[in-house]
Amino acid sequence: MPDSTVLTQSTRAPQAHSSSKADKVTSSRRLSGRSLVLHALVVLGAIMMLFPFLWTVVTSITPSGTLASGPSLLVKDPTLDAYRKLFDSLPVGRIIANSLFIAIATTVLQLLTSSMAAYAFSRIAFRGKNVVFALYLATMMIPMQVLVVPLFIQMTEFKLNDTYLSLIAPTIAAAFGIFLVKQAMDSIPRDLDEAATLDGAGHLRIFSTMILPLTKASLATLAVFAFMGSWNSFLWPLVVIRSPEFMTLPLGLATLKGQYTTEWDVVMAGSVMSIIPIAVIYLFAQKHIIEGMSHTGLK
Amino acid sequence: MTSAAHTWEPIATRKKKTDWKRYGWLAFFLLPSAIPLAIFVFRPMISSLWISLHEWNLISDMKWVGLENYSKLLSSDQTWDIIGHTLLYIAGYLPIVYFGGLALAVLLNQKIYGRAFFRSAYFLPVITSWVVVALVWQWLLNPSNGLVNQVLGFLNLPQPGWWTDPVWAMPSVILASAWKDLGFVMVILLAGLQAVPGDVLEAAKMDGTNAWQRFWRITFPLLSPSSFFVIVISLINGFQVFDQVYMMTGGGPSGSSQVIVGQIYDLTFRYGRAGEASALSWILFLLIMLVTAFQLVGQKRWVHNA
């Protein structure tokens, strides 16, 4: 939507200037000079943002012997040795699968719990609703860091340390998502579900066939946040996970760095392997991801 | 409001049965989130407060010390150093991401070929995890054979020790963090820019203002809700900074880049001082609450049309 408005504005602009021929020539010449500078700046920015990724790949295929003098962009005798070492020291496939599984499970659970709670707050009248909702919102203020120590002890009590469940459980419900979806549900006219109630539809039907489809946009935003949050989460896995078979990518990478402190080719190979899955997802869903992120800013 | 009250009235006459049913539905919709929040947020929150009043190494019995952990923390120079490092991080990081992100957003709001491509390119670091960003930058800023120092050497400029040097450790972390978050700030400000009405700018242009004036007098004030949002988010994230510091410097060299969350982690899992760690995490919580209060007050005062 925002894209199209800007495009129509910019295509309309030249027409406004075409009142006289001389005017048109000067303005378009000035425009092209300015436009050249703008494009140069944009390209420069893109190089600064993308070059570190290229450098990571280059380093990972540079023979370790020549790394001491620093790799060069044109790799002499590229090699996959670093990747061999990487796969020998960590169950890379398993770790990628773990990350995907945990992120997907977290996302699905958060979508479910958030939309259900949002429905309750938006559509069911009950005593003390404001107090309960305030309590929910209060949990949004508590940073994970405050909870790490007691949560770790609690997981130890439950004997859940070093399991998938310990990674998923703390993020089953998140107040941020509930708040986001409730905002969307509040903007759906109540006449709609009142009419359905008269037709004999119950809460479950109204929720699943009427309200949910109308909150798709905010559910998509929530999905992006839940997935990215889980995918990038580091502190909590660092605290509860010990065995390589339950590690997620950030933790596996940190372990790798611990083993190969100075072998940058191996560390960069690990970085490449952890960027690939999310980059593939990004390639297909970038529009949704970027728009999901930018929606939160407008509120 | 009136229509809701109106619809509930006839239901109230059949009170007993519907009440039972309504609370049944309420439980169905609310418990899936209420139970996890109670177990994984409220319970640990209360026990964190409890632990903060004890001396405890995670293994032996807890020993009640009252507010001693807090007074010990607040009277130790180390705590203030750590809070100082966290503020230093914010002071370096925030202006770079905000003005850098603003510049990128303004740039992409122009007539640019392949705008969607550039937007995606700038955003790529945002989806990369902190651990990867930290490692890549640790390598780029490697004092002996990193790319940045090679380029600096080639240009005959001084080559800092970056994350191995107490003075340059925090700037290294700031640089990596800014690189990762620029795209996020850019995307939010770009959405804000695109909501600025074109006819207002057009009218100002007719009045003979130049682009610079139009930006600072019209666009920038109209952008204030988005600006305020990214600044508050960045402040809160700044106080919670951990991943990149842990990976790049581990808080070193010799504690020169230790931040609040890093200290909470080290106190608990390296030194076995869980009581102090919990007390410090409550101090962090209060700092974040301060930012939130600032948000509530500031939004009314400084944000256009809030």
C-alpha cells in the first residue's frame, strides 16, 4: 500500500513540470544529476550492509594456511575443508532442525494462545477483566533477563533442563502478541458477531470462522516476531541447554567459537550455515517480514 | 458500549445457566495463556524477588540477608562501572542507528530504481542472529588479520586493537550492533515517511521553502510517532544488551565492556552469587520501568498528534 502511493506521486511529478519545453529540459537534467548522486549513495549503503556477508563466505572457503595474512576476495584454491571440520565437530543438520522445530512450535503456540486470549478480552464480558488484562500487560514489561535465574532453578526442579520443552515452555504465551491481536479484534464491528449469535453460532464458531480470518494481518506480524525471537534467542538456550543434540543455531555457533577460537574459516563456515536457513525463508517471505516489522511502528 | 450493554441484558435474565456457560468459555479461551504466564513469568518473578533477599550459591541452603544484596551492589564501584558501560553502549549505539536509519529511510523514500531490492538488502542484517553478527564483526575487526585493520593499514592510518583493547572494546560492540539494527530503524521510519501527506509538502514547496526546511519543519515533526517508537525500543533493548557483548568481548578485556545482563549471567553461573544476580536484575527492571515512564510522559509532550 505505502509503495503504490509513493509511486503514483513520483510518476505524476514530471507531468506537472512539463508546462514549457525549456523548463522540462533543465528540470530533468538537474533531476538526473541529483538522481545519480542518490543512486550512488544507495549502492554505497548496500555495499556496506552486504559486504560482511560476502566476506563471511569468502573466509569460509579460504584455505586455513593463507588466512594468517588475511583472505582476499579472489580466493586462490577455494576449499571446503572448513565445512568438513564443522560437520565433524557438531551435528549441524540436527542443530538446524532443532532451531526450525523450536521456532515453528513457538510460533504456532503463540499464535494459538494469543488469538484465544485476545478473543476472550475482546469478546467475552467478565468481572475483573481490566485487572486481568493489566496483569497480562505487566508481564510484557518484565525482561527475560530478570527471569533467567529463577526460571533456570524452576526448570531444574521440574527436571526439564536440557530438553526441547525447556526451550519452548517459557514462550508458549506472550503478552505482546495478545495485545497486538486484541487491538485488531477490537476494531472488528461487534454487530458482526451479534448477528451470528442470533443465528445460533457459538463462541468457537465465531472465533474460528469470523474473527480469526479478519485478524490475518496482525497474526502475520505476530508470527514474524515469534519466529525471529525464537530463532535468534541466545541467553535462555545458553542457560538451559548442555547437550549438542538439543542445541539451537546461536548456541551451537557459540560452542564452535569456544572450540575453534582462532580458526576463523571454521567459525565463518558455521556462520554461513546458520545464515542459510533464515536467508531462504527471508527470500520467500521478505515482503511479509518487512511489512510485519514496520506495522509495529505505526500502531 | 451501549450496544454491548443492551445485548447482555436479556442474557442476564437466564443468569445461572449462561453464567456457568460463559465462564466455561472464558476458561477455554484464557487458560492456555494464563497457565503458562503464571508458571513461567509470575512464579519466577516472585521467586526472583525472594532470591534477591538471600545469599545463595544455587547449591547449599539459602541464607536470609534482607536488603544486603541491594546495598552491597549500590555501594560497589563495579556496579556503577557496569551501569556506566551499558549507558556508554546506548550513547554510542542510539545516535548511530537513529540518524543512520533516518538517512537510509529518507534516501529510500526518493525515486530510486530497485527500491525494493535495496530495502531488502538493508534489512538482511536484521534477520541475522546476534551471535552470527558478533562473530562476523569480531572477524572483520580482528586486530591482526581482520579486513578493517588491513584497509586502515593500507591507508597508513592507525590500527586499533578493537575488541582486544579496553578502550576500543565497547566501540567494536557498538559498530556491530548498529550495523545489525540500522535496517530495522530504517523500515519503521520509512513507513512513517510514507504516511506524511504529499499535499502538505507540495503546498510548502509552492510557498518557496527549500527541501532542507521542508524536511526539518514538516516531515521531521510529522515523523515523531515513529521516531519516538524506535528510540524507546532501542533504549529498552540497549539496557538489555547481552548476546553481542558476550560473544565479542565476554565483558573484557579486564571487565572494560561488562554490561548489566552480562554481570547477571556471570554472577549466577560463574561466581555462584544468585542472590546478588537477582538483586541486580531487579535494578535492571527498575531502569527499564524508568524508560517506560519516560515513554508515557514523553509521548504526550513531544509526539505530534499522539
